[in-house]
Amino acid sequence: MAAGLWHSGSGDWYGPATRIVQRIRGYRPNRRGQIKLVRWLRVGLLRGLSCAAVCTGLVLARDSLIGGVWHRALVCAVVLAWASFFWRCSLIRVVLRPGEIIRYYLWRHVVVPCSAVKELRHNSWRGGLVLETHAGEKIDFLWFYKSVWDMLYDFSSVCADAMQAHTRAAPELGPAQSPACLQRRFTWSVGADLLAAGAVACLGLALFAAVRG
């Protein structure tokens, strides 16, 4: 396996700390050899909201007080659309894998080769971490700046230090050898895509019922 974050002496990054804090901060690769930097509290809240929206949609679909079929189908479409959006928001994360940093957004993810990274710095007016490539492209990590977890172990600094160490540990290549562009791909999600398909189906049912009625 290529050198990465787990080979860079993570135990010496943060100075003295209790064993519990050291264990929390000591990120290790999963079975796929990847390290995920995620705001788990936000993920839990967003997915909880998504599940609550789905349950609300099911209740409203059976509520005879809401007009006819097309009214209920339209309400369900709106509720499922919001549920899909909340689930999409919960997908935001950063994945470190050998030689690459992957930044996940709502709809797509960007694969950044470590060799293409010019610098990682804090933006002066927006805060948060910004990655700049040798080609001049910038990737914003504002979502990973400031959180409730910072009161416990400064997760914002953990994310920044982890990405910087991961970049330094990768084989160094000059700007001329770096890839000319980043890889941008659509992010597929079983949960979000199924909810979106349900919203479209309900909207189609509402239009069909409205036309027939």
C-alpha cells in the first residue's frame, strides 16, 4: 500500500492528550484502505430528518382529510423530495485513500491526486480550509470548519492536519508532472436516489390523477 496518513506518525501530531482523545484522533484506514473525515453528528441529524420526512409522507398519504388522491400524491412528492435532499446533504465528506483526496459534495465528488496539490491553507475571509492545485483550481472544505466536536477535540484542526499529512506522505511530483485537471464524477446514493425516484413517481401520480379528475 502506498504511503499515506497511517504511515506518517499520527501519534505525534496533536501533542499530549488523554488515551481516550488519542484514540478518537487516531484515524486508521478501513477495510478498503480509506480514511473518512465526516461530521458524524450532522450526518445523524440529517438522516434522522430524512427518515422523519419519509414517515410523515407515509402518514399524509393515508390521511383522508387531505383532499383527493392527487393532493396526497403531491404532498408526498414534496416530502420525499426534501427527504432525498436531506440524505444528499449527509453524504458530504472527505475520503483519504493512497495518493488521492476525494471531496464529496451534494451531487458530485472531486478526486484530487496528491501530486496535484499545491497547498492547503485557511481562507482569510471565509475561514475553513482551501485546497489549491498546481493548475490553479481551488477546492473548498468550509463544511469541515467549526463544529460541536471542536469543543471536544478540535475536529476542524484534525481534518486540516490529516489532509496536510496525507499530502506530504504521498510521493512528491513537480507541477509539470501533475495531472492537468481533476476528476469530477456524479455521486450515486442508494438512499437519496430511491427517495428522489419516489418523489418523481408521486409527482407523476398526482399529475395523472389531476388530469383524470
